Amino acid sequence: MPLALWALTLSAFAIGTTEFVIVGLIPTIAADLHVSLPSAGLLVSLYAMGVAVGAPLLTALSGRMPRKALLLSLMALFTLGNLVAWQAPGYQALIMARILTGLAHGVFFSIGSTIATGLVPREKAASAIAMMFSGLTVALVSGVPLGTWIGQLFGWQSTFLAVSLLGVVAFIGSLLLVPRNIARPAPAALASQLAVLAKPRLLLVYAMTALGYGGSFTAFTYLAPMLQQVSGFPAPAVSLVMLAYGLSVAVGNVWGGRLADRLGPVRALQIIFAGLAAVLLLLTLTAASKWLVVLTVLLWGAVAFGNVAGLQLYVVQQAERAAPQAVDVASGLNIAAFNVGIAFGAWAGGHIVASLGIMHTPWIGALIVLAAWLLTGWSGRLDRRAGHHPLARPASPLTAH
């Protein structure tokens, strides 16, 4: 694998860290800026909405820009956003910083797969994509708990300074290592993206994605205050629980992908969504016990992101039937659906915390996930009526979240 891929992987690690580390810092930020927990939780929603808007809209608008110049511009914007967060004098400035970095995130992962595959021979394309996206997994395993620990020890601003330094290193790596002559695919026009959104079967998959992640993030956004207020963990211990969660996510990603390969995406998603709903309900019962809540968080990590491969595989399958001319666009819009779900979940969780209390987020999140499970079963029935085999493989390369 060329060295340029390591620069992309480091960029993915930095971006993944800044997206999810905020969850561990919500109690600290809320106390320091004198805002409520739901207001601090909006920092998750607004970042995710920046991703959801940035992925399709800015990718289309920047389609004619040289890939290396676009990559460097994105990492500069990402670094600037984190520097603004580091120096944010108040809540409003921090909101603007989160939106800026979210926009950079959306475009980076839209173009990252094509840049990665342009660096290697065709037969190594899938391995190149997997290597780049491993940066996200490593971020959940190490970057998020480390960033949470730094923020609790030195102040939440220090976490954003550390991530901005990662952005500088990734920028320099891309400047020195990524070649200028990367092949640029034909830019996807906004009209083609709107055409994809007119396909009912694709909209059904996007709804499954948004509800599945929305239900999980209804509770996950407020995991840190739950661990402190309900489970009784001291603030420094939250980073250790986040570490356990990240390790479990890494295992769950592999398990979920293998399950989708063996059973087909619909059956795998039904199993994972059912497991996720069950874990969220279990959290309602175990949150008051330190040992039981840690075990529950481990189970949660195993299913929380295990559906990524199945959802991406399924959207490619559906796109090849409904919109074969726009498979990449359809796959990219599923990334937007992931983040719409995250934004919705964090927003809904904030309202639940404000009106009912923090311990109502898990069971309500479980109900939202059950809605995704029902939509998955309905989509599977539509497939069977149309005579589609559940193990049909997509003809085009799969680009994952």
C-alpha cells in the first residue's frame, strides 16, 4: 500500500475522533459554558447535519476541482474548525466550529474512496478503501477515549487543540505524499442526486439507516452524563468506559460484515437491529450498577455499528435495481442518512432529557430502533415478492461509511 494511503487514514482518524469525542465531553462542556445538557447535545446534532449537507451538496459543487487540491482544502477547513473550537469564547462560537468541521467531514468521506482507489491497482481497491476507513475504527477505539481523558484533565478546549494538530499532520502528509494526478470521476450533478431521492425502495433503506442510528444516538449522546449521574462513575472513569465501547465496536464491525455476507443484508440487519433494541432496553435496567452498565456498554458497542456493512451493501443492491446509473450517488446519500439519524437522535435525546429525564432515553431509543427493524422486515418482503435473492452481490465495488 502506498504511503499516501497512510495520510488518508490519519485524516480519517482525526475526523472520526472529532465527530465522536464530543459525546464524552458533553458534561464538561455543559458545566464550563453554563448551558444545559440538551444544549450541549445539540453540538452532536449540528455536526451531523453539517456532514449530511456537506456529503451530497458540497461534493457535487466541488466535483470539477482537482482531487489533491480539494483534499488539502478539506483538511485545512477541518483544522480551522477545530482551532475555532479550541478558542471558542462561548457556546455560539463552538456551534459554528462544529458545523465547519462537519462540512469538511461530509466531503472528505464522499471523495475519500475514489482517492484511495486511485492510488492502487484495481485488484487492491477494496483493501485500499478498508485501510482508509480503518481510521474511523481506530478513532473509536483510541482517539475518542484519549480525547475524552485529555478534555477532562486539561479542559475540553485541549481536546480540540490536539485534534487540530492531528489535522496539521494529516495536511502535511497529504501535501507531501498524495500525487497530483489522481483520476477524477465524472462529477455527480445535483439533478442525479435528486433523481435518486425519487426512488421509493432507496428511500426505504435511507429510513432504515436514519432510524437505526437515530435510536442508538438518542441514548448514546447522553451516555457520559448517564455514567456520572446514574451509574456513579467519576468523570475520569468515563474515558475508560468509552475505550471499552470502542473496542467492542471494532469487534462488532467485523462480526456485522461477516453476518451480512453469510445471511444477506436484510436478515443480518434484522438480527442486529433486534439486538440493538434489546441492549437499549437492558440499559434502562442496568444503568444504576457500575459492573452491569459496563457489560451493557460492551454489548451495545458490538451491535451499534455492526449494521454499517449491511446497510451499505443493501443500498448498493437496491441502487443497482432502481438507479443503476447513480450507484455511487445512492451510496453517498446513505452516508448522509447515517448522519441525519445521528442528528435526529441527539436532538430527540435532548428533548427527552429536558422533559422526562436522562433514563428515558434508552427505552425510547429502543422503540426508534424497533421502527428500523419493522422497515427492514417490510423491505425484505418486498424483495421476496419481486424475486430478488437475499445473497445477491452488487456488481460495483462497495464503498462503506
